[in-house]
Amino acid sequence: MVRERFKLLFRVLPWALTGAVFAAVAVMLGAFGLPETVPLGQLACFLAAFVLAQNLLVQQDVRGHRISFNLADIPLVLALFYLPPYWVIVVRLLSSALFYGGRYFRTSVGPLKSLFNIGLSPFGAGLSAAFVQLIGIGSANDPLTWLVIVGAVVFAGLATTVLISALMLVLNGWSSVVRAWSGFTVTLAGPIMAACVGLIFLILLEATPWAWIPIIFLLLTIVALAASYMKLRRQRHILNELNNFTQLVADSVRSNRLIDATLGRLREILAAESATVWVPADGRYPEIRLASSVDDKGLTDLDPIPEALQREVISAKAPLLITPKTGSAEHRGVLAAAGVRNAMLVPLHSGDDVYGCLSVADRIGGEMSHFLPVDLQLLETVAAHVSIAVDNSRLVDQLRYDAYHDPLTGLPSRRRSLEALQEALSITVPGEVVALMMFDVDALHEFNDALGHEAGDTILVEFARRLKEHAPPASFLGRIDSDEFILQTRLASTDAALETARRLRAAVHGPFEVGGVAVSLSAAAGVVTHPDFAADADELLKRADAATRQAKNAADGVQLYHSGLESESLRRIGLAADLRRALDRGQLEVHFQPKVRLDSGAVLGAEALVRWPHPTFGPVAPEEFIPIAGSTGQLGQLTEMVLDEALRLSAEWAGDDGPLPMAVNLSPRTLADADFPDKVAAFLERHGVPADRLTFEITEDDVVSGEPRLTPALDRLHEMGVRLSVDDFGTGYSSLAYLRRLPVQEIKIDLRFVQGMATDADDRAIVEAVLGLARHFAIDVVAEGIEAHQTVEQLRELHCEAGQGYYFSRPLPADRFAAWLDNQPGGQGRTRLRVV
């Protein structure tokens, strides 16, 4: 109740102050009294002079404030000298009523501002007249007369400034008064200048009545020049604000504070009480509704603009300016119902599409201030910059979303599934187990071969839909491989988990049509529970995988994990012992795959890849033995072997431009070694290879997860001149913040996006977005996994600089790679690939 009374009081006070001004004018008229004569000719001349002078407005921006002074003080000086005080007030009242009344009907100025100004002008004139009457004046040539008249004008200016400050205090608070008085000296300069000009005109008119002819000509010339100057300054101010805003947008994109920074600055530029960006939910993108207001330090979702108006702007793809004088009556009614006086709304574009709305509400200044068409033009220009930046941010969000979700089924990816599983294991609930079920879709490869990959995709989507439909409440589902799905939930026991897996397998089983052909869905299911059979997420997933492989041979297609399924673990133990012997005897090989410049065909360098031809098991995949090396402490020796061989051959294969650039893969475990940079320096010196010819590749996941502890080593390598490349970019966090903080010179787009861009518009858009981000940060880009000429052509169209893949060459042993180099046009160190 008290708050409502205060609100009512602050609504009434401005009108009460306006009424007090008019009452003071009436008191002064009564005090001076009506003169016996009515000089109609003089009154008509002065009325016209006042109206003309008020229309000749001079403005200047000082300390962030626009200081406005009209030339009405010039005829006021003459009126104080020639007219009785009563007529000075009357003619000033009539002229201000004509001027501000016409302005009210022509523009969007509110009634309070118009009435206050109508009363303020005769109030100031009355104070000036009283000042002159009190002190007295002599002839026009008397310096004392000059001082008195100038003093009268200044005194009236002081008094009217106090009244304006009182109104601002009521409407906008004490801070607005402080800002206004900070430019008071400049404000005071206007009346003094006008009074001096008026005295000059007075002296000229006393000398000859015909002086009014050059006086009018001089006034019009000065005002025309001043108007032209002010227009130029205004344009320069707007350009400066736009330049600063553009820079702010760029900086905020890099710091991930786009909306926070731009909304606050936009509100300041347009002197608005609030600024809002609204983007409705669209597919994978959630709704965004964030507002910056003068009353809140941060962003909130308290949007004063009615959603109906925002939807109309998005639908019509056209801006809206709504004030008491502009916009339709319906729009003004909707705005008034929301308690908003005036607003501007503009659409946010992404190409030809509109995906959101940017709006500002209630110009600071209360009922006396409203937005103008020029403000709407400025907001549209600002919205164009914000649209591009927000659109880029949405592309980055898309990369991040794709890193955690399967694009086909929309289910979480392997990475997100592991995180969710680890989160579930960290919470212990008495009487419950964490059950993990893995489903391997049967015969997917056969379906792909017989019906095509589109049919296979349809089968996977249908399987995911059925699994989601019949899953227990609060279950987590993910797709961790091409034909493998997991379901994680909490159940009462291991037996309950086994029974649930059987029920789910039966529920997803059954025929459906694909392209007019009936196919039957079925899957093998492996089950493992925590804490019975595993301690962490990785172990749980591995044991579920082992159970699933065994389930393919089970009668009911379901297998519970048990210790007898540990053959894979035994293999790993054997490989660990064999790997140590292979390293000691030099039985591992280093193969090389070229990196090629796509526009010219020049070989830019090679990537060194370790291979293990096992005497018993045959070729062992790096994905299998490198984790073994890491877990058994052999990774450092393995990395040094690859690095030593790569740098030796880099020097041996030197061309005209120096040693062949080499790239070597690193793990976070290696970078965590504080002595590793010194070892790298020793290898470089031993083989005589410049540091900038060596590139270390580290996967995006490893960069993000190990960033704090890896930064010192990366910084030291960067200071040495060694380059850093982020491998598999686009599959992980894709965070701009890491690209800014770490000394990254190159990113490698993950092969899944590159290989899919020829047939999948989303993959092509992701590749294009990564290239745009890389150009913004001046980072080189290598496209991995190029296998077709069509992919090369598309990458060239997108101005991708370099590529790598089977299209150019498979990884080759050193002797075959040397022969491959020699067979390229230009030989070693020159262009080695024919441009197709």
C-alpha cells in the first residue's frame, strides 16, 4: 500500500510542479498590473520574433548531454528594453503556447512536457522583467544597462534550470540531475551569448530603425551554418557510436558475453530504460529472452514488451515504432496495457529469415521523452550487427550441440553418455544399483547393403524411438556407436536389470516398413550393474560391450556380464608386455600421410603416424595400443620414438624451402611432463630442424579437459616456435574461449563433418562455420578425411586452405612416402600434387 502511494505521489508531482509554474506566472501578471496602453504593433512584432527565434534551435553535445538553446533570449533583451513587464510576460506566454502547442500536435512529445515548457518560458521572462524593474536601466549605450539586462537573462536561466532539475529529480532520480548540472557552465553560455547578441541588436536599432534588415540576414546565416555544423556532428556521433558498438560486438563474441554486453550498451546509446532480445524456441535451440534495464545490474527475463508485438515484428519482418503519436491505436493500447509508454522493435535476420526480435522500451525522461524515427533507424543498424553476431553464436552452439548429440536420432553421443554415466555412479542410493544396458542392432550392415544407407538410418531412428517409448521413467538413453545404444537407469537389483533388458528387447522387436519393404527389428542386449561389476563409467561401458558381444550368441539375445568375459582384458595385458619389447627392439614403424594445399596442390608437410605390426595378432590399431602405452607408462618412450624419427626424416626430405614440415600427435599425459619441452628442443637441435617446422596435434577433448595443467607446456613450446594444432575440431566443446587462451595456430576439422558435407547440408554448414571462426582468429585450417574429388571441390569453394586424406595418399612407410614425394611434380620441397 505504501509503495502504491509513493507511485501515485510521483505521478502527481510533475503535474503539481507544472501547475505551480503557471500559478507563479499569474502572480507576476497580477503584481505588474495591466498597463493603460496596448501597443498592438510592438506586441505583434515581438510575438513573431519570439516564435521565429524559438524555431531557430542550436544544439551541442557536451559530456554525453545534448545542450539545446534557442535564440528566444535575443528578442527578450529587446522586449525588456522596449515593453512594460506585463506585456513581456504576455507575449512570451503567447509565443510559447503557439510554439509548444504546435509541437505537441506535430510530434510525439507528451502533454506534460509541452505544458511545462509553455509555463516555463513566461516564468523566466517574468523573472527577467522583475530583475530589470528592481535594478533599473538607462540608455541603450550605457554599460550599466548592458550588465543589468545580461544579469536578468542569466538570473532567469538559473531559475528555469532549477525548475527543470526539480522535474528531472521527480521523473528520473538524483543521478540525472547530477549529470545535467555537470554541463551547467556550457548550458549557461547559451543565454549569455544570446543576451550579448541582443544588446548588439539593441544598440544598432537605437542608432537606426533600419538596422533590422542586416540583423535578420545575419541571424538566418548564423542559424543555417550552425544547423549544418550540428548535422555533421550528429552524423559523426552516430558513426562513432556504431563503430564502438561493432567493436563491442566483436569483443563480446570472443569473450562469450555477446548479449550481456550489447544489450547494456544499446540501452545507453538510445537512452532507454530497458533493452531486450527475444528469440523463440526453434528445433534444437531453446528460447532466449534476456533484458537489460536501468534497475538491474545483470540480465533478467523480465521483458516489459508484450510478446504479441514481438511475434508481430517477427511475422511481418518489419520494425515497429510505438509512441503516443506514432503506431496504430491497437499497438498503443497493447503497450499501455503492459505499462509501457513507448517502444521500438526490430527483427533479427539470418539471411532472408527472421529468427528473433530486438526491442527497447521507455526512453529515459518519463512522459517528456519519446523515441523518434531517427532512433528507429539507429536501432535497425545496430540490430544488423547483433543479428550477425547472434547467428554466429548459434552456429557455435550448433557445433557444441552436435558434439554431444547424435544428429540422426537426437540422442546424446558417446561423450555425453559417459559423462551422464559417471554422474550417476557418483550418487549412491541404498537398495538400488545403476544398471547399464547396451543394445546392438542386429544385421544393420546387411540392411545398408541391401536397402541402402538411408534405409539403415530409418531403421536406427525407429529403433531409438521404440527404445525411448518403452524405457523406464528417468532413464538416460544414448547412441554410442553406429549401431549401439545404451540405456542407463536405477533399479532394485541386478535381476531386475536383467528382466528389464529382456522386456525392452521384446518391446523394440518387430517388423515395420522401409520403402515398401518389411524389415524386422531386433538387437542383442548386454547388461552390467554398479557397484557389482564395475567401479567407473569407462569400466562399466567396456564390460557392457563385452556382454553385448556375448549376447549375440545367447538364446534370448540378452547377456549379463560375468568375470568369464574377461578375454579382452587378458589380451590387453599381453599387448602391454609385447609393446614394451617392441619399443626396446625398434619393431614399431612410423608411417607418413601428406598434408596438401587445396588451391595449388603443394605438399605442405606430413603427419607422422605410429603403426605396430604385431608378430602374432597382425596390425594392432593405434586406438588399442596407445591407451595401453599410456596406462603402463610407455607413452613417453613411444612419443619420443615417433618424434625422433619424424624429425630425422624431416631433415632428410628437405626441399628448397627447408625441412619438410612434420606433425606429431600428443596426449595430455605427455604434455603434463615438465621436461617435455626441453626434450623437444634437444631433438630439434640434433636434427637441425627449425621449430616452426614441427606441429604438435592434440585432440579437442584433451585440450579442453586438460587445459589448466597443459597451458605451461604449451606456452613454452609456443615460445620455442613450435606450432599447436587442435585435432578432431568440431566433435568436442568447440569453445572460442580455449582458442583465445591457448597458442593455437591450426585446427583440423573432424573427418565425419568433411566426409558428410557432400551429402549432408548440416555437415557442410558446420565446416563452413568452423572456417569462418578460424578466419576470425587468424588460425590455419586442415580438413581431415578427404576421400573424394567432390569433397575437394566443395572445400575449395569454401576457401579451405589445406586437406589430408586417402584422396591424396594413405599413410605410407618412410621408403614408400619418399618415393611418393619424388614422383610428385616439382620434387621434394615444391609442388608435388597435380591440381585437378
